[in-house]
Amino acid sequence: MVRHVIAPVDELPPGTRKFLTIDERPIAIFNIKGEFFGLLNRCPHQGAALCEGPLIGLAQSSDPGEIEYTRLGEILRCPWHGWEFDIRTGQSYCDPKRFRAKAYPVNVEPGSAVVKGPYVAETLAVSVESDYVVVDL
Amino acid sequence: MNIQFRDRPEQAPAASVKTAIADCDIHPARAMPTELYPYLAKRWHEHLQTYGKHAYQGMMEGPPYPKAQPNASRRDAYPPEGGPQGSSLSFMQKQLLDPNNVALGVLNPLQTGQGLRNQDLAAALATAINDWQIEKWTARDSRLKGSIVVANEDGRAAAAEIRKRAGDKNFVQVLLLSRNVEPLGQRRYWPIYEAAQEIGLPVGVHAFGFGGNPITASGWPSYYIEEMVGHSQCQQTALASIVLEGVFERYPKLKMVMIEAGFGWAPSLAWRLDRNFERLHSEVPHLKRKPSEYIRDHIWWTTQPMEDPERRDHLFELIEWIGWDKLLFATDYPHWDYDDPSRVLPAGVSDANREAFYLGNAKKLYGIS
């Protein structure tokens, strides 16, 4: 597993997402209410750029006529066919057994840890005062 | 330890297709309603601004049901220069035609005003949209071919528009929609079939339209998902009508394309028609052959939406009945239910059938060398 330093935390405020290519893989990092999540930017169904879709909630029904709408902003909806994925796990709500979006763990590390390594940020001017978003690949 | 990334990259399209394909259902859009004005007489500019368009049903704004994505389209298909999805040729080339190696793209403009109560306006809009297809699309990219849009409820005006385009290589088919005032085999539509046969182009019947009838046979449903499956029900009604009214007896060289309504239902519809035809033949003595024979000889099918059964042998059995020579690949770009050419056909298809499916059948049907 290789760790990649993505950005200072300040550059990814809550509600934003950042698209990257890491080792030829298209990846998107989301900040949802201060929590960070990473997903492969490719829908496992037909290959759309999954992470360009809207973040919605989870509509569930225990009985006909009873609708519960929860987890607002935590469900990613594919921009093509509308397949829904849990941004925390990559789980599909359409066909969980067959399809799963590839999820990557994302952490926030203090600048001092990033500089001291073993994780060196080659393409960022790292200042040790900041915290950095780091993705494990 | 190598840490690298590019900021907000131009992500390569997920699919890249090696061999050339045809895409038999592409929807070009107007960047704005006034884009048609250069092709319309001044009289109609004022008419549209004063009175608007009146369809055969309510819902003055927008389609009968809100669609799953904005403009019923892929969210990644907005052109960078602005405008709705499907309104930019350069972006369509970049997102669809080039990466997917599309050698032939058939345009099917929707929401054109085909079925309006004001038939003169419908005819004027049909002519305008056809001129617009040439100038904005087919003249600028030789891969693209248009469909002749006609004022479908006015058979005489429609036939005149079709004959006007005879021999024009910008067009490869005549376009009808599945929802009309009457089932499509009715006599009011015969002039369309007569003219299409005369100029040697197939008639495509695309799902959708504003016919004034509820979108299911038993009324207006609650959900968009019901409209989606209702398209195949509507198409079955249209096809049964076309066969039983004797359209193919009257116009034996006519070819038709069922667009965007699936094809999995074709065998069962044909079986039911045949079974009833055995018993009720005397009601329709103008039919000289079994209904299934007309269907198999005269009907082509576009693939989007492609049937997707759990077992692929079920899909192959369906196609065996229809014929590998009758399927036309389509993406439905830029619409949200887009099919990706690299993902749509399961493994286990012979090279010859694969080539026919993706390109050969379309080139043959549409007369593209």
C-alpha cells in the first residue's frame, strides 16, 4: 500500500470533491461534513465517471406508503444510469452482491507526519503547520 | 515511494472501442428554442411567441413525467460551452463519436413539435428541424446522418416532406414516434409509409411522443418507471396495428425500425398474434401471411435499452428468434439510459454476428457503403 498526499485540508472544505489521477487510476476524494472518502471514479456497471454524480440521501421503505429518507449527502448517484452507492463503503444499493464501487481509505495527517515520512509529498510544497488529506492506494 | 497526481484530469472516456460501430439512436438538441428560427418563416416566430405549441395533451411544459436526470440526459454530457446535453457537435465528437469509433451515427431529434394540434405549425417545424439537421450536424460531420422528421398526424404534409428529401444523402430514415393520436397502422398514416417506400428509406418508430392518450393502456400511472416500461407496451400496440392493418401487404418493400422500446417482447407478441390469427383469420383477410412473418421480414430493432436477462443464453435465444441480422446497436446518447458499446454485448458471440450487430446491419439497412 502506497500513501499519497492529496492536498492541505483547507483546500477541500466540506461539501467539495477533488478529482485526481493516481497511478493511472481516476479517483475522487470527497469531504462530507468533515469526513473524507475516496472512490474510484468509474462506475462498476458501465464505466461512467461515477463521482461526477450528485450526492443524495437514502430512500427506504419498510412498508408501502412508509418512506424514510436518511443519510443525506452520503449516497452517490451515477451520472448515467442513476445507480446508487454508499460513499462510505462503495456498496451498491442496486445490486450489492454483484457490484461495488472501489473505495479507498482517506485520512487526515498532520504536516509533520507527512514531511517526516516515510510519505514524501513530491508535488506539494508541504508546510508542517497544516493538516493534509492522504489516500491509501 | 512515488507520489504523483494530476489535478482534475481530463478523464479518458471509460470505453474505447477498437472496431468501427454504428450508433443508430443519437439525440441532437437545440442549444436554445430560437435556434430553429432561421429555418422558420417570420409568421411562425410570432406565432410561437404569442401562442406557443399545443400538443394533443396537457402538460404544456416539459414531458409527461420528469426524467431521472436533467433533460433525461447523462450528467457528464453538458457541453463545456453551455447549453443542454446533445447541443454541441464538437463535444459530441469528443465524448461519443471519436472514442467509440462511431462510423455511422443516426440522429433522431425529439420534442420537435411533430404531433401538434396546429398541423401547419407542425409541418413548418418538421421542415425547419430537417434543415437544421443538415446545417448544424450532417454537413459538418459526414459520420452523422439525419432522420426526416414529419408532421405525423397530417399524412399528406408528412408525405410531401418525405418526397422533398428524396435522394438527399443527409437522411437515412423517416422518423415517427410511438405515441400518436391513433395506433400507427391506421389509414391516416399510410401516406407516410407510401412515401417512405417510394424514396427507399426505412421508417423508424422511436418511443415517446405526445399523442393525447394515456401512456399505458389503462391510464396514467404514478411513476416514471412505469412510463419507462410503458414504452414497450406502446410499441407493441403500434406494431400489432401496423401488421394487422396490412401495412406490409400494401407496402411490401417498407422496412421499419423499432427504436428504444426493447425487443425481448417481440417473440411473445408474434406468437400471440399467430395463435389468434389461426382462429380469427376471416376478420383480417387482407393478410396473406402469418403476423410473425411480417414482423421477422420487415422489422429491425435498435438495442438500447438492451435486454439484460440473468442468463445470457436467454438473451441469445431471443436474438435467434429476431435474427442477428435485424439488430442495430444504439447508445441513446446523450440520454441517461445510454448504453456503452464496450459493455453491452456479452461474451460468446461469433465474430460475424458481432460485426453485424455493431455495424454491418446498420450499413446495409441505411444504405451506407
